[in-house]
Amino acid sequence: MRVGDLARRTGVGVSTLRAWENRYSFLKPVRSPAGHRLYDEADVERVHAVLRLVGEGLTLGGAITRVASTGAGAQPPREAEALLYAQILQAVGQGVWVIGHTQTRFVNRRMAEIMGYSVEDLLALPVLSIFDPQQLPAVKERDEDARAGKRLRFRTELRRADGSTFLAEVHSTPLFNQAGRYEASVALVSDVTVHHEAETQTRLRATVLEAIGEAVTASTPDGTVIYVNAAAEQLFGWRAADVMGRNGLELIAAPDAHDESQRIHDLLVGGTRYAGQIDMVRADGTRFVGHATSTPVLDEDGEVVALVGVITDRTERNRQEHVLATRELQVETLALLGTQALRQRGQPRVGPALVLTEAVEATRRVLVADEVLLLEVVAGAGELGVVASSPLTEQGLALPAGSRSFAGYVTLARKAVVMADGSRERRFDIRASPAPEPLGSAIGAPVFGPDGVVGVLTATHRAAHQFDHGDAQFLQGMANIIGTALLG
């Protein structure tokens, strides 16, 4: 075969083969009639034998000398064992790099591939030329640590044959001879550029998720929690370490919302995105209305591998929306009944009874009250008599005037009064009420006539904290409409 064929068979370049011939008189090809060098299978074996011995750690000159003296196939027992070790080193997936006194003593083929050199070229390359000059102080410091017997693990940039650099992770172990003197360091080298970029992206995503003001959770398809951010910890009141590995369906949804939570989970596992509200519970047992936007995460095969949810507390926003809708309804009711009251003043044949009845009924519906009463001040009687009620109550019912009743107190105050919690009330006698159950909350507004307060409009509820000052303003507006109707 010609030298090009030999190069392809052995993996050694043509120029290198000719250098071996010229420098070591290693290969002695025969000449063809045309003067071309011709090689045979024995030459292939000799070149492979040299490569194996270099792989064991011998220098090129030592390997060629040994092959020339013993032949390509002659391997003493220890050398056969060394050859096995050399083959193992060539088979590992990491780069193996043995450095002694700033010179490369051995590299395997994987190290040469990582660096973009041939094995021969990398063996001849000065070690320090692989590093950026700015890294040389760190290289010197690590060399001193190795000589002191330290195992090292570090990341550094190495320069390839084409001038590009890559991030390498290096595990280095010092080697000592029988006398205990430092001989070299063997390093396992891995290109971790892609891994490092992936780590950077992961850290970036984690930082972004932690910075999001909304609660973010992630779980496996069976509901096991695998991630929660800081906002989720704050919203639900538990620590991430306490919920990781637990079933999120049991943690987040309120007890009476588990069926709805399971329905949403089934949608997500089926690959359907969900957005909506559901009652949720915090670690301390308090409830809130949560708006969840949940998305299934699919792998390359379209299989659901995770479920991600973004949760916000909608309790306050829902309350504000409810208050706004209630105020709009109150304004509309005042406008309609006010117009009706003005019309009846111009039509004496239409009595005020219709306006009074509609005003009382509308007040109960709009305020969602248990009971609304319109009471008239009975002159000289020290009491207030019921004129209209919703729902209807017994005729002739009367309440004490003054602070002996809530309605009487309103006449004294001559302004709208809010009672937030009847169990804490001390301004008047809470027991003076037509309701069979104790009052939880109430509002009252005076009805004015030409000579002062002529009546009181009250709304009551069994539960505490059902009315606010906005409701009191609405009730005063209704009382004013009633006063207009009475004056008609």
C-alpha cells in the first residue's frame, strides 16, 4: 500500500509517518518500479503498536524503540496488562490529560477530540499555550496545590486548535513516585459549555419566577408539588419545604371545593388549559377566592409531564367589584323612586302609600337585609309606630323612642347611624327589636319633615358587619324620598 493508505488505516498523518521514518528509521518501505514507497500489513501493525504504547504513557521515541526491538506483537505479560489499561483510558468518555512539569505526558483520543488536535500534536503542544494568559496565575496556584498533594476540582476556559475557547470542568489528582516525589497530575476533562449554559438558563428562570409577584406552583400530573415560588409561600402561608412532595389538590382547594378542584385537574391532565376562580384555603385555615391560570406542560411526544399554575387572590378585587355594582344599583334605585315620588306630588289622587311600599321593598332587596322598617314618630307617646315593613310584620307594632331602641337612637342622632356588631353595641338597648333573633348589624336613617324628624327607616341583618357607610348613604337617600312622598 502507499503512504496515504497507511495513513488512513492507522489514523496517523502522512507527514507524521514520514517524520518517523526520517528521524527514527522506523518504517522501511520497499520501492515500486516507479519509485513509490510501498508498505505492508506488518507496517500497519507496527504503527498501531506504537500508538498503543504511547497510550500507556511512553514517549514516542521510547515506543518506537520498543516496537523496533520486540516487534509489533511481542508483549511481555506486564506490557499486555498495561495495554489493557491503555485501551480503557481510550474508551472513557472524558478527556484524560496527564501533565508533568508543564509538559503533557499523555492524552487520550477523547482529550484530543475536545481540543481539536491530533494526539501527536497535543503531546507536542506546550501546556501553558492552552490557557489564556490572564489565567496563568491561577494555573500556577493550582500547580502548587497539586504538588502539595491536593485533589482539585475546578472550571476553566481552554483554547482549542482553531482558537475558540470552551468551558472545561477538570478533576485533577496528583501522582507521586515510590520516593514520594511529585511526578505529574492526571486530569479528567469534560466540556461543560452546554451544561453551563443550561445551568445559567435554569438559574435565570428560577430568579424570574421568584421575582414574580403572583403565586406560581408546579406539580407532576398526579398532583405532587415540585415547585412553589416566594409569592406562593406568602399567599398560602406555608413554607416551600413543607409542601414539596405533597398533594397540591389537598393543600390549595377549600374543603367544599375539592370536587371542582378535581375537575380542573382532570382538564389539565387531559391537556386543556384552565383559567377561572375557585375557593382556596391558607395554612391557617382562612379562605379566599383565588383566580388560577393553569397550563399543562407537554414533552416532545405530547405527553403531559407537569402542571403549572399562576394564582392571584381575587377576594379584595371581587369585594370591590361587588361594592361598585351595589353602588350603581343603589343610585339607579334612588333615581327611579325619587322620580316616582316627585310625580305623586303633582298628582294628589295618587297617594304616598305606593311610594312608601316600593321604597321599603326596594331597600330590603338592594341591601339584602333581613328586615326593613319604616317607623313614624308618634307625638307625645314616647314611641315609634311601624308604618310599612318588608317582609310584612304585624300591624300596630311600636318601638320605644330615644336610646331605648335603635330606631329611637336614630331620631336623637338626626343622621344615618351604622351598627356594625350588635354584640358590642352600648349606645342603645339592642333588645328592643321586632326581630325574633338578636340583631347582628343594622343601619338607620331619619325621615325629615317640615318640623324635624317625622320617622325612621331601618334595615337589619342577623349577621354582623353586613352594612357600611355607603349603604347608610343609600338608606338616607331612600329616607329622603319617603319624606318627599309624605310631604306630597
